[in-house]
Amino acid sequence: MAEEPDENRQRRNGLYREVSPELAENMRQGWADTERRDLAPAAQSAYTARRRAELSARFPGELLVVPSGLPKVRANDTSYPFRPSSDYAYLTGDQSEGGVLVLEPEERGGHRAVLYLRPRSDRENGEFWLDYHGELWDGRRNSLTENERLLALACRDVRTLAERLGAVGGPVRLLRGHDPEVDTALDGRATEEGDEDFRTALAELRLVKDSFEIAELRFACEATARGFEDVVRILAGGEPTSERLVEGTFFTRARVEGNDVGYASICAAGPHATTLHWVRNDGEARPGELLLLDAGVETRRLYTADITRTLPVDGRFTPVQRRVYEAVYAAQEAGIAAVKAGAAYRDFHDAAQWVLAEHLAAWGLFGERSAEEAYRLGLQRRWTLSGTGHMLGLDVHDCAKARTDTYVDGTLEAGMVLTVEPGLYFQPDDVTVPEELRGIGVRIEDDLLVTEDGNENLSAALPRRADEVEAWMARLRG
């Protein structure tokens, strides 16, 4: 599907420049053989094979097509850093742009899995230097043989994909919306209804994590904890710290230990903390204020943590900040206690919301109404705003396309990973609350692995209790 190079022209920024025959001949010669023949299958390959087998069993006799996706333009001729579609990464372990996983149904049952990728440019092919995205421009690609060894999966040239798709009959399921060329090639064969069912099945496959995924998420949480420590160290001193410095400090840790941040970091100081998704990060964290830091390291295999801590910028909570913080902590404790195999998914949310409603009632924010009546009417949501958590994995909001009855109306199972993140957010202009509360936002978020006998807090390395947070910050700041 890729454009064939023309040895007489060099393509740069959409323009072509003539190339002399002598230069073209010179560039074909003098290159060493760098094929890596000692590669062993990556540890992930055994897990991806089992995942593909489970997917195959759900759709017998159907052609299944899962594209990686293509780079997205950021500005003119530059693109955002590429990240493959999560389902593609889950089923292959590969992160190549333009790749397509095809599961072809076999007569004896099951599927034959083939991964279609761009091959490495051999030096007879002028693409490696003539094209703006050739290897001398964008870096060396693995050869198809190298990828077969690494991924333990048959690999073919993606330029043969259209012909192959046309040769395989029968029903088709497509992960639509990631590769326009693939969508077009299967137009009329794949149906929107069938593709939506396919997307749902892929999401539900990922609800329960295998041991490889749990290890990745465990590391993501450990690296994220180190990123939070980095941030605490730059908060030392009596001067304001820019939210962008906080963002950049955490980003450095994410790039050093992982692939990237798993989502846009929320570095919300002072009243910015009352905005749930504050990602502008253009303010200042001032002594006497709180910093709400919601951030996660994405590992090199693309699994992300999602952790929030609300920190006193100068290392000590004021009395009113501590009162709000301890209410949220109590709500989180109740939510965490409700996370266990066999529990309803909604239980942890309900437990946390009830505790917050009790505190808000005790503070007189419901007027004459009791906590029970206010909770029944959902009045606490003026200050709690959002749900109390979500599934976590390759996506920060993982498995979002799963059916309601298997996710939010479902039952927790051992191996699921989810966040528990209650919060209270008192807007600066909310005249229904005492002035001392206005502009205070607090969230505490941890990543929980559901186990057979309860749960494991994967982010427990970061303190949560108010006094522990203060002691931890003092220790890091010397």
C-alpha cells in the first residue's frame, strides 16, 4: 500500500528533486549486512498468541482485521509521536505505524494470523534515502524476518495486503477508523453493526489482565511514584513553581523510564484543582495552596498508571485543607474496601459517594436535609462531580467500548485493574459554600488490582494519609 520509490527523484516536503544516475548507483553500494539473526521471541509473544486464540474462538469463520493506525499531522509536515491502536498492540506486541493484523479463517477451524508490515528497505531500493520517510530519515525498521522472530508471528509486506484481502472470502470484522486505506479496501464487506460488535469484543477481552499486563501496570505505578517524588523536590523553597515546570518534571521521568505519559498530565494548583481535567498547566503553584497532580507513566509496552495526589505546595496542610483532604481520604478508604472479586462494579463508587455525602451533611452544606436524603437525590454531586473510578490498562480509560452489563453493571473479577479516585471540588465562585472552602479541590487516586481475596494497591508506594504526605514531602525536600 506504500508508494514505490523512484530512483530518478528525491521526495522532500511533497516536492521532488532530480537525482543523477551516478548518485543513485553510488547509494546502492557499500552497505554492510546488518540483519539480526540471533533474535529470540519477546516475552510478550506467548501472551499475544493466547489473546489471538481467544479472539479467534469468538468469531469462527470470519476474516478479522485490526490495523495499527497511521501518524496524525500536528502541523504542516510534522506529526504527533505515533502510538498504535491499543487493540493492535494487545494482540501483536508490535508498535509499527501502518501495520495490519489479519486473522484469516481456516477450513479446519480457527484462524491463521498474519501481520502485514512495511519491510526494511534493502539497499537496492532507493526508498531508504530518496523518500522523506525512508530509513535514513526516520530510522531503521526491522526486517520482516526480524519481526517474525520477535513477535512469533508470520509477517508479510503490507503492500500485498489489498490483494490478499480481496482473495479471502466470507464475513469480515474490521477495527474501523484507524487506517483509511484498509477501511476503503473492505468497504461494502464489513458492516458498521458487525464492526461495532467486534470493537466491543476486543474491549471485553481486555477486562481481565494476564500476568504480563499486571507486571507492566505494577512497573508503571512504581515509575509514576518516582515521578511524583521528582515533583515534590522541585516544590522546595518559598517561591511559586510553575505548573509547566511540574508537568515537564514528571514528563522527564515518563520518558526516561517509559514510553511517554499515558495521558495529558493534570498539574492543577490553587483554584485550578477544582477543574477536573485542567491540562492547560499555565498557572503557578504558590506556597499555602494545594497542587493536584494527576499523572501516569506509560511503559514502553504502552500500559499506563493513573495516580493522583493532592499536595500542600509548602509541605503543610492548612486546617481547612486538611479537613477537606481527610474527608476525601475517608471516602477513598471506603471505596478501596469495596473492591473485591464478586462485588458489583458500582459498589466502590457508591461507598465513596456515601462517605462524602456524610461529610458534606456534617458541614451543613445540604441545609436541613439529612445525608440520607441528599444522597438519595444525588445532591453531593455538586461537589463530587464525577464517577469514582474506571478500568485501567493499555488505555487510561480502558475497555471503554465494553457493554454496560459487563462493565459498569457487571461484577468485579480477579485480574481486573481499576482506579479509585474520589474528590471534592469547591468552585471559586460557589456562594453556597463557606468562603474558606471556595477554590479548594482535592482528589486522591490509586490503582487497584482485584484479587481472589480482596485487592492490591499497585500505587501504595505513594503515601495517602495527610500526616504521611507531610512527612514524605519533608523527607524528600531535606
